[in-house]
Amino acid sequence: MNSVIKGTGYVLVHTPDMVLHNGTTQTTERIVNPESEYLKELPKHLRSYEDVLSYYPNQTYIGNVTPDELAAVEQPWHDKKAPMNDRFGPFGEIMPQEEFLLLMQACDVFDLVKLSSDFVAAHKDALLKNEYVGPAVEGRLAEGVSMEEVEKLVNEEHAEPLYHGNVLVGCVKNAHDIDVNLSAHVMLENIVSKASSVLAMLHAVRNAGIDKNEVEYVIDCCEEACGDMNQRGGGNFAKAAAEIAGLDGATGCDVRGFCAGPAHAILNAASLVAAGTFKTVMVTAGGCTAKLGMNGKDHVKKGLPALEDCLGGFAVILTADDGVNPCINLEYVGRHTVGTGSSPQAVISALVTNALDKAGLKINDIDKYSPEMQNPDITKPAGAGDVPQANYKMIGALGVKRGDLEKSELAAFPQKHGLVGFAPTQGHIPSGVPYIGFARKSILEGTINRAMIIGKGSLFLGRMTNLFDGVSFIIEKNEGKGQEAGVSEEQVKGLIAKAMKDFAASLLAE
Amino acid sequence: MDLENQKRVKDLAEEHGPENIVVLLGAAEAEASGLAAETVTNGDPTYAGPLTGVSLGLKVYHVCEPEVKAEFDPQVYEDQISMMEMVLDVDEICSEMNSIREQYCKY
């Protein structure tokens, strides 16, 4: 049986204060060079929520601007305003920081997030009014505590402060006095990841048009680890987030692989559905505070806004073949193996052309490739170039080497078979998956037939291996042949009713 | 350059002597190649890592430079690098690398 993409959720959370206080570029600088010009300058480069809403790539991430429309806008994008500044789009939303801090409090079930009662009172209604989130968090929001208590926790008990508008409004407490795995710092990162994952899940459920109870299994693929000193990566973000999102019929687990995590997780999910183990599986991931403002030094030096000011989150719902939605092809999967090697040529061959060879396809038989979809507005000023474009050049060059393309066609290849990057530089978030929502839409509309999602991960960052990693898979048009075998109860009832009617009619005729 | 890699380069240079070390880069852009080359010659220009203020002056090349290409088995180069050679702006990378070597390389 095939597994199909039933729906997706894509969310951003504007967190300017977390850029200053939780991004590792900034926290490292504060230790190494506390009086640095950069730290003094950075606050002046933070964007307002309104500017974040009208930023073209953000509107693309939530589905209001298509990648084609974005590609038609001349870069850079940070000095232009999108014609809309909508908070909500067909895939999700861009949540403001104040509501997110309350969502974090609602997602904390160990009484660790302490917000001042004034702050809660000022913003509670806004969060409850959110039709996607409100019903899930109602009854989970605490009234808050006094500012004296917050200050005491921060000053005397190593709590991580939470700011809004550079004003202290709350904190995240230690979950253990000694265990660094449960420190306030780690708890903040984990609760942020969980809360942004919950937000993406709620949007995905709504967008897929399914009942929450239909979700049987959830796979989380963020890059955080939760556990304690005896099992540092014990998990399970997936189930923790499913609880808050109200997926009462689901269990789940965490799948990790650095930035390749989402592609691995989707392959796992699609296989569980294809095997008939579960009918509906969700893949989800929240965002990462550590990466906020990661390239801030370059952005500030070049007089740009601090563009890495949003957490990202996404969720994809896979179900058994409904005969309509695009399928994930599990027969022709690309994978980087232990023996592949780490040169870009070896990596791209393993991920792209090996799968195509198995499928008997040429490079240009894939309408759109979605590799690392980092927003070039962010990466180019930081000297990292245009990451998706670099990938398309490599895929095209491989096409030339294989004889699928003429060298003269190379220059046009990225535009024809590629996309512009529109995802925040949140590691796992830009890795192939941002396009799944648009791929589903474009395949359903008939504008494309096939897309390849490519996830790559830098395993060496964990210092356990020098190996690189990645997997890829093809999403293709549903030919309508694979619909679940058998007939539904309604169909059986209809058939019986018709037979009875026919029988009655024949009796009357006699 | 990654802070951990800076530390490893520094340690290797101390262990084997800077004159015996060649740093081989594979960065995708001239600017990034130049930054990495500057880090292992003049010191970390971002003032963040262990090579801040440490001028090792190491020999440093990009894998697409002709001097390096000549050292390879042509088949290995074809299998491992030729695709990237087609993609990268090799001339720009070479000129950046030459400029850094002229300024800061001690060996």
C-alpha cells in the first residue's frame, strides 16, 4: 500500500529577545568578549513583528507566497515588503513572541515556566482567541507569579530568564539541582522545541482535515535531546507534544539524524503506513533557540537586520492511500551509506542519481528538487552562498556527467528544476521538508508530477563519526490505483439497499 | 572556521611543526575559502577561535587549484571532484587563495 501526504503545517515564531539571550553566537560572545561592539549593536538590528510578517520568505514558508512568486522578486528580500502581512497562511502561522511565551507555559507540565501574572493577564486572551491553539491550551495556562518570585528564581536559583521587549517577564527553572541535562538552559531549549512542535502539529491536523484521534503515531525529528543524567537522550518529544496537541490516540518516538532527521523520519513514517502498521502517522519538529542569530555578526557588520529572528516548526501527516493525495515512493529511495564517502560528488550521486537509476528516471524527470532550502538572504551575507542554488548546480552538473543534460542546459537547470530558499536557518527545518506543502499542492493542481525531497545531515558535528549522511525520496502524483482494497461500510449498506430495492421492485412486477 | 577545527589545526601544527603541514580546503566559495585560508595563516579574522592572534602561516590550498589537482590520480579526481569543478568558480577561488598565500604564508 502507498502512503500519501494528507496535510502539512508550517509555523514560524518571532522571538527577538531569544536572539539576544539564547542564540549561541550571542551567548558565546557574552562569555568570550562581553564588552564587544557586536553585542551593543545587535539590538538595533532586531526586526519588529510587523517587519517579520511582511518579509517575503516568511510569507512563503506559511504558504501565502509560492516559491515561484518569491523567485520573481529580486534579491535581497530584506529591504522589500511583501504585498501582504498576514499572520496566517494556508500552511500555518507566524506567532508573535508574547503568545509563544504563554504557549511555552501551557506546554510545560512540570511547573518550570514561570511568567509574571501581569504578563499572563495582558496576553492570555490573544492566545486563547487563536482558533488553532486556543482550544488545545485552554485549561493549561497558569495565572502566573509575582515579579519578585521571577527575580528570585533568576538571581538565586539559576533560572533562565525570559524577556519580552528586553524586559524580564518570566523564567524557566532548573528541573534538577545538579543534573546538567535538566538545567534551566536545557529545559528552556526543550520546552521551546516542544511548544513550536505543538503549534505545527495543530496546524497540520487542521489542514489535513482529519480528526485528532485518527493520528496513531507521531515521530519527532528535531535536533534537541531530552532526558536526564542516566539517559541523556531518553526522549520522547513526540509523545510529549502529542499530549498537549490532544492526540489522545497516538504514541510515538523520536528519530534523529542532525539536519537529515526530517527526511529519515518521513521515510520511517511512510514505511509504517505502507506496511499497514498504522493508518495515520505524523512527523513533527519544533524550532531551535541556539541557532537564533547564528550569522548575526555578519548581518550586523553589513548593516542588515538580524534575519535569524524566527523559530521554525513543521508537521507532515501521512495516511494510507486515499487515491487522491500525492504518494511517497518507497521503492526508489536515495541514501548515503557508510561506504559512500564524503565528497560532494559522492554525496549527490548517492542521494540523487542512485534513486533515479533504480527508478529508470533521468535528472530532468524530476520536476522539482528540494534539497537544503535555506533562505539565501540569510546565508549569502554570511559568506555561505546560496545553498539551494549550489545544490542545483551540483545536481545539474551530475546530469551533464550522466548525459541527461547538455552542458549548455546547465545554466537554466536551477531555475527549471529548482526552488529559491525560503526557510529559516534552523538546521533540520530547511532540510528538504519546507517544500512538501507546496509539492502536495502543485501535484494536486497538476502543475508538477514529481518532486524529490533531499535531506542531508552533518553527523561529524556530534564527534561520533566523521561521516556525512542523507536520504532522499520522491513524492509523486497519485494515479488513483492504490486506494485501499475492499469497500467501505457505507458502500456495503448502499449495495444491500439497492439489492433490496431491486428485489422489491421485481416482486411488485410479478 | 569551526572553532574545534581551529584547535585541531593548531594542535597538529604544534605536534608536527608548521613547516610540515598543508591545509587542504574544499569550501564552495572564494570568500569562504579565503576566510579559512586566512585563519590558518594570519589568524582567525572573526576573533572567535583558538587561532585568534595566532599566525601559523601554514601552506594552504583549495582542492580545485591546479597545483593540488596535479597531485591526484586523475581517475580519483574525476570520481570525487570533477562535478564540483564544473560547479565552482575555480578562477575566483584560485585568485583568492593566491592572494592569501602571498600575504600570509610563511612556508
